Amino acid sequence: MINELFATVRSGDANQVADLINKGADVNARGNNGNTPLHLAALADELQVAEKLIEGGADVNAKNNHDATPLHWAALNQRCSIVEKLIEKGANVNEQNKYNNTPLHYAAGYGSLSVIEKLIEEGADVNAKNNNGSTPLHLATKNDHLDVLEKLIEKGANINERNKYGNTPLHWAASYGRLDVVKELINKGADIDAKNNNGNTPLHWAVKSSHLEVAKFLISKHADVNAKNKDSWTSLHFAAAYGNLNIVKLILDKSDYVDARGALAMANTLNEENSLEIRNLLEERIRKNEETTQHFIRHRRHRYSQEEGSSLSIGVHNRRSIVKEDENSLQNDKIGVTSGASKPSSWINIFAYTTVDTVKGVFQFISSPFKAAISMEPSKAITVQGIDNNGVLLLLDVFIRKITGQKYISTVVQSISPLEAQGYALNIIEEFEKVVEQAALKSGVSMHRLNIDCVEMQKEVTAKITGGKFNEISGFLNSYVEQACHDRETGKLSPKKFNKFMVVFNKELDLIVNQSIEQILHNRDSTLEVEEQQINLEPQSYLSNTSVQGHLIQDRGLINQGKA
């Protein structure tokens, strides 16, 4: 009789359902996945059947194997009439399933405005969080339900609520390219520069996901194009790393200062068709910034010489005057460092940012008590706050002498930066994964038998590239794969299959490693030529051999997991 009841519910015959109940059919019987007849009626929008089941004693808050109630299914299936009936008969509007989703989560995710309104009217929590920390507003945003989003905000949804990964609804809207939703969230007061747990802003996500129009809108609303995530990556770094020419152009066009050097290091690792054009654009910006900075240096050198007079040392009064003048000029001439769409009104600001890298370069010449005087953040480095006057004077003296060439000028050619090494290693590991898959396919080896940790491998390859140990890369990858075939020792992987796998693998491995090393050496040769030309210039600039370092590769897979 139980099977007959389930079949009758599916058919939608309310009278037959009533007859079966009168004959003793169990209205709370469990079928597949623990669903009751009322679950099925709610899912199928069979209102009359649901009414007969409830009259016969069906539990309106019964849970299936996933802890979902009939109200969850009715909300998911956008069945407002049954939602109203279930609530009328005592269904809990804030009941959570095993994933902590409430009926409102489902209604928001599937875009049912009428169900949303009814649930909220009956007391549904608009800021309820599921296991991932996501609210109904997150789900409405992700699925581009603008009307639902507006209703949730109207009813008190927190527009800047963060999920367990630190992402706000605006992060999701930017990531999925929901331009209209992005506009509405910004208009309603969403934090445009909110950072998630990895330090990524909505602009980072829009750029990583190649949503040009979203990126353009965010920048027009003063999103910070120079915001750095925990790996010190800016939006321009991501645009260059992913070979997105249009977004590179957009950022360069909308901001006079960006970290073009760091982005160029990433672009140098690309094999994409448009990588050359990206590199050319970045190199042109670097040249422009350096020309502007040189103009400032000449101007400052002239002023410095005038104030110095015949004395070789700067008096305390003059030094303080210079510090005060520089601070005031920078305070009165702020650029849109925190606003990517803003344009700087003078070249002083570009100098301010460029000098941060220079100060890093001379950092080793400053005794430890004064190291705190230099911040890695440009705004802090220039305002020189929080240090004693003597520290300011000593720092300024070293700094000016560096500019005027009175002391040491480094002519040492830089080795491969950590950023470049990370980029090259990422390319090698990506190609390595392809080779492993091809070898497994050709040899009949199942991929699940290969216990390969690509993240750990990338660290090792990066270290070898940084240390110039190119000849060890191929051997390392080979030995790692041999160790990864752990089933071979237990006899589950036949020697014949293993040998065939290794033959195919090694053949392709040598090819990709050699190509990668050739690319590294080619890029370094080109860089060394430029650096050597700069070194031979007279008078030599204090900018020689400065580099942007300290970036780490962001796992591209994180964006698909909602963690980036």
C-alpha cells in the first residue's frame, strides 16, 4: 500500500490519495532518499494532494535523508501555493537542511519573488547562513536574480555580509559577470574594495574572470586598481598573468600609476598570442614612469644643491624644511591610489611610488633601528610617520645621496625574481599535468593511482628556477612521478604498464622542460640587454636594477571553488 500511495501522489489524484489514507496507508512513510508523500506533493506542486495528506496527519516538518522538509522542496520548486499551505499548517520557515540552507536560500537561488515575499512575511531570516556562510543574498546575486536581490535588501539583508571565504555578494556578482547586479549593489552601498580571506577585491575577481564590462564599471566607481591581495597581486598582475589584453589596456588607461614592472614579469611567462602586445604596453608605461621620475629627480637635485650651498652636509634646519616640504606637497597632491579611476595631477605621485622600490634597494645600507622608518606601502613610506626626527634625517640623507649619486650605485644585474620564477614554474607544472594525462591515457594507467601534489611540485620547481638549477628540473619531475606510482609496489600496477607509462612520459617531459628553459633563458637575455644598456647610461639613475618582487602565484582553481 505504501508504494501505491507514492504512485498515486505522483499521479496527482487527490481523491485516490484520500481513499488510500482511509484504508490505512501511512502518510509519513519513507521512500527514496527518505522523502515522504508530502515531499513529493510539494515538489510536484500538487496542492490538493498536499491538503489531503496534511488532513490525514502528514508531518509538515518531516525531514528526508538530507534534512530537507517539504517546505524546502516547495521553495526550491517555486510553488507559492503549497508554500502558503505548509506555513499555514505549521511548517518552520527557518528550518535548515544538512547544508544549513533554509527555504529562503532555495527561493533566492531559484528566483521566486512571490515565495521570497511569503517566507519573509512569515518571519524567514534574510541573513541566515548555510555551511559556506552564504546568505540568500549571495545566492540571488550568483544567479542574477535582480528583483529578488532588491527585495532582500529592502527587507534588511546585509549587503556586505561575508561567507566563510570572506566573499561578499559583490565579489560573487563580479566573479560571475552580473553587471546589472553589480550596479545595483554599488548603488545600494556595497563596499567596492571589500577584501576576502585571500585579500582579493571584487575588481580582482572581475579581472580574473575576464569580465571587461564589470571591471570597467568598478573602475568608473573608483575601485582601487592598486589594491593588493595577500600575495601582493594587483588587478593588473592578474590581467597580465591571464593574458587579458583588453583589461590591461583598461587599467593602464584609467590609472597613471600601476605596478607595470610586476605585471611585466608575469607577462614574460606567457605563451598566449597577445602576450607580445601586453608586454609592449607595459614596457611603454614603465618608460613613461621613469621619464617622469627622472624629471622629478633633476628638479629635486637642483633644489637640493641650492639649499645645500657650499657645505657638504645638510643642516638640521634645511633637512627638516625638505621633509616638511615633501610631506606637504604629497599631501596636497594626492592621486587615486585608492581609486583606480582617479588621475594624478602631477608627477610627484609617480615618484612617490617609484621610490618605494628604490628604498627597498638601499634598505641594506640603513642600520636596523631605522628600518621601521620604511614601509612597504607607498603611502606610509612617503609620510614617514611614527619615527623619531633623527631617524627621519638619517633616512632622508641616505635617500638623497642615493638620488644624487654621491654614494653607492648598484650595477649588479638582478637574478630571476620570485615573481618570474613562480610564473615559469606554473607554466611547467601545467604542461607537466598534460603530459601525465597523455601518458596515462596511452599506457592504460588510471589517473587515480597517481598521487601527485602539484602545489608541492611547483614550490620545488620554483626553487630550482630561482637557483638557476635548470638541469635538475627534468630529473626532479621524473623521480616525483615514479614515487607517485605507489600502487606499483603493491602489485596493483603491472610493471609492463608502468614501463610504458614512463617511456611516454619521459619522451614528452624532456620536450616541455627544454622548451620552458629555452624561454626562460631567452627572456633573461633580453632583460639583461636592457639592464646593461641602462647601467652604461651617464649619469646613472638611482632607478637602475630596481625590481618588483614578492608576488606569489594564485591558484587559478580557487575561483571555481569560491575561495579566491
